[in-house]
Amino acid sequence: MKFLSLVWSNLKRKKTRTALTLLSVFVAFVLFGLLCAIKEAFTAGVTMAGADRLISRHKVSLIMTLPVTYGPRMEAIDGVDLATHWTWFNGIYQDEPKNFFGSFPVEPISFLEMYPEYTLPEDQLKAWLNTRTGAVVGTTLVERFQWKIGDRIPLKSPIWPREGDEAWEFDIVGIYGTTENRGDPSGFFFRYDYFDEGRVNGKGEVGWYMVRVADPDRADEIAAAIDAEFANSPYETKTEPEGAFAQGFVQQMGNIGAMLVAILSAVFFTILLVAGNTMAQSVRERTEELGVLKAMGFSNGLVLSLVLAESCVIALLGGLAGLGVAWAITAGGSPVPDMLPVFFLPKPYLVIGVGLALGLGLIAGIFPAIQAMRLQVADALRRNA
């Protein structure tokens, strides 16, 4: 710590160059933080998936339905704790395609038992159970459309038209939240009995089943048992872990992780060249001073450490500032909640960012530091004579 003032004085020697290098590192880490948040948004279904939950859908395609009678048969299978169903409704608000959001008819009690990360006040749950047209909506959706409890919301569904071609009408009776950045706060859930009674076609059918197993270690075994139960029937199933199901959706958009790594690799390689060039110039300009320091008794190891310290200070200052700004941006929530309802910077990525900043400083400074360490006193004093 006693040499910190010396390191800081060297950084202030060329203020413009140091400031521009800091700015480059800062921008790189802001980009790192935002890209990590976007990756988390696209892969949220994978990371939030419960280890004890399976998804059972039609074997041919997700768009094909299953009988509602499958639920009790699944629950009768050894190892199955609970089974509940979802159906994709594809609701559109105010006849505007842009006013699209995830909407699903569900069984209220089993739905909330399956997803403990969704929180709904007890009085609102009672209202949902007592209101046939009742719906509960996520906090993000409420903010987006400025809805409140008691509002009547008309929705049109191109998949599930209502008898008489009328709009489906729902009464908001509850607003659910999510815990610990888990779950999707932009959903719209309503009662399956109301939906099944009013739709023109597909009565008695559902989209897919969520299945909770008693022992996650037996998940594969139970998934195979479910599929065997309905083998050779008109509605054969494909059952897989919730995370694998979510991963299938993500992969339709491409390998998000690989794209993130490619972009950040290009950015950090460029910043590495910029920071390395800055340190190399700094060492060349201070050749005589380094020779004087060695003549005064500074060891080769100490000179190496001083140059590396300068490089690490630049990288850490710019990196920590960039991560801080990225965290502040994501802490404010999603800028496009209809597209990215989950938008935050997870703590593991912050730790990785700090490690990257330190690594950037060490790699950018190592070669100039070795050059300074190997510098001979006589050569250094003679070079500028």
C-alpha cells in the first residue's frame, strides 16, 4: 500500500491517455453486464426450472393437445406428487398484435401448488376461486397496461375463438408476484373451467402437463413411466425435465451462450490491445526513471509489481465502474417488459466480471512489466542521455 501514491502519480502523468483507456474498459464492462442480463432473460426458463418438475406434452408436437383426463392417471403413477395442466391461449388485448402476452387457462389450486415461487395473497386466491371469469396477472403486466384489481379485460384469441365469436372477458381479481428473481411476472392466468365451457373447439383438451416428482433423482425413471402409461394411444406423450423443455425454446433462437462468448471475446481482445499498448507506452516513456528506481535499490520484483499494479488499477477502476452502471441499469427492471419480462444481472456474473477485470489488468501489464523488470540500470540511464 505504501507504493500506491507512486502508482497513482504514474497514472496521472498522461491524464488524457489514462482517461481514454479507463473509458474503453468501462464501456467494455457495461456491455458485458448488459449482455449477461440479456442472456439471463432469454435463458430464464432454463435457470429457473425446478429440479423436481417435469413437462409432459404430445409426442408429435407441442401444438397438439392432450386429454384433460390424463392428469389423474399421471398422479396415480408411483413417484408423482402432483400434475397440473397449462394451455397456450395466445390472448391479444384491444385487437392490437403488439399487445400480446403469455396467457394461460389453469387450475388455480394445483397451479399455485406447483409454482411456490408465484405469490398471491390469500384473499385474492379466494376471489379467484369464487369468480368464474377471474384472472390473476403478474406485476410486470400490471405496470405495462396500468391495470388494477376490479378491471374487466377483453381478450381475443386467434387459436381459441369463443362461441359467438365474442371477445373473452376476464375480471382481474389478483396480482401475483415472484420470489428471488424466479418465475415470470408478466403472465396472465385464468380458470380452465371458464375457458373450456366457452371455447368452440377442443373441449376437454389441454396443452401440456406439469408434473412434480417426489424424488428429483428419479425424474428420468418417472418420465419414462409416464410415457409408457400412454404408449400406443392416440395421444402419446413425451416427458422431459422442465429445464430441457425450456432449453428447446431457447435453442430455436440460436445458441445464446455461444453468441455472447463470441461478442465479448472480440470486445475484450480489443480492450486488451488498448490497455497493453497504454502500459507499453508508459514503460517506454519512463525508462530512465525506472533505471533510477533500480539504482536506488528497487528490486526487479518490485518494479514488476509496480507496473502490474498500474495495469490492474486501470482495469479494476474501469471494470468495477462498468459493472456498477450495468447493475444499476438492470436493477430498474426490463426496458421492454413485453419481450424480456425477466431482466437482471445475477451475482455470479458480477463475480466473473471482477475476475475478468483483474485478469485483463494482469495480461495487459505482464509483458511491459517483464520488460521493465529486465531493464539494466546502465542501459536505462544511457538510453535518454
